[in-house]
Amino acid sequence: MSRRILEKKQLGPCIWEYLIEAPDIAKAARAGQFVIVRLHEKGERIPLTIVETEQAVGGVRLVVQEVGKTTCEMVAGFDAGDALLDFVGPLGEPSEIARYGVTVCIGGGVGIAPLYPIARELKAAGNRVIAVLGARSADCLFYEKEFADLCDAVHIVTDDGSRGESGFTSDVLGRLLDTGEKIDRVWAIGPPIMMKVCADVTRPHGIPTVVSLNPIMVDGTGMCGGCRVEVGGKTRFACVDGPEFDGHQVDFDGLMARLRFYTRSETRLLDEHELQPCTRKQEEAW
């Protein structure tokens, strides 16, 4: 079923926010869930996390980063008023929201987007919510005000130190633990290596740590097996068993190896379609 794009705006270099008209999905969606999008009849199916729902207009808000062929094509060729051919959801298991006590929500890069609805629901459930937001540089950081408005504390980290402190999100997490901050539960969403390191930081303390995985995915219903991951020594499917898993149980090395498997094919497709994600020219223009 085709869905109309209601809004499109740029959040940073190669990072865009879309509002898609999908009232049925907007009514059913919960924090942590996602949709599968196909642009046109010859397009591939890609998963995108639901960031927010706009009940007044029946809209679903997504954040898209130009990385591969489809995301670059979406940003280059689909604007407000255009329609996406397929928009299926909500898919996946929602986040387990409860009153835990003190929660730390860690977002790296575009992982800040799916973290936002989780932080919002955790706060609504009565938790103390500490956010740690990390980006490559200040211009790649987004939703800072949104997190500041709902969280009890927000820590900003950038690789180059252009906003907040210089370093990594895991550095802040480790410092919070070193200062004696009582933490009952952690969410970490971002690049696999970031989630892996955050899980390594919390493991000695026995703090439950939830990560959200976004492996290669095709159908989103558990039929293709493309999104399989090893969790606790067992094969799980991110689309139906996840996308959230116990970060202490995830085989991150295997996950990262699978994510690198199609790098050459993706590069070839970008060249064939004359698409370039995050070029230096785009970054300088921003």
C-alpha cells in the first residue's frame, strides 16, 4: 500500500527526517518498533525505526541517513507530496518499558533517533532518565533539545569535541559508574562497535543492557533469515525476536562481519546509479 510523504527536513549532513501518512500504523506503533519501506517496484526493502507518531495527521516519523543505494535514492528523489510504494508495520517486538529506577539511554549517530521514543516512554513510566548522545561532530548531532526537554540529565559527546566533550559515549557511561551513580538499566543504540563497548562497560556491574540491532533484513517477518544474529549461543531473527536484545549475550563480532559482507556490492550499486552518500561537498555545504 503506497503512503504519502507529508514532511521532509534535513537534520544534519546526510540525515533527514520524514513524516509519512500512515494512520493505521500510527495507532498501533510502540517504542522500539520499525517499518519496512520499499520506494518503487524495483526497489529493495529496508527497515527504518519509528521515531514518533503524529496522531493528529495520522503520521509516522522516521529518520533516514544516506548510507546505501536505497537511502541515497530516497533522499535524492522523494520529497513531501511524493508516495512510497510499500510501507509495512509496525514490525518487531516493542521495547520493554517499566519503572526500573535510574535508566541511561545512550545514542550514537543516527541511533539517537530510535532512542528518543524509548527515553520518552521510560520517563512517562516514572524513571529517572539520563541521556548520553554521541556524534562525529556538532553538525551531526540532532534531537538535543527534545532529549533535554524530557530527560533528567543529558551528556553530549562528539568525536572532535566540537560539541560537548571530546570522546565516546562509553567514556561517559564508565564515568557515571565510577562516580557511584546507581544505574538500574541501560539502552545503547548506535553503531555495533559502540553497542559492544557499552555492553562491555556494564557487564562487570551486572547492569541489564539493551541494544537494538539492525542487521541485513529483507521481509521483516522471519521468513528469509537474512537478519539472523547469535544471541546467547542461539540463532535469533532481529525482525521478529528483536530488534532489541540483551547486549551481554549478542555476538557482536559475528554481526559486524555479516554487515561487512555486502560492502563491495553496495559500493558498486551506488556507482551504477550515480549516487554518493555523505560526500565532502555535501558536508561542506551543510
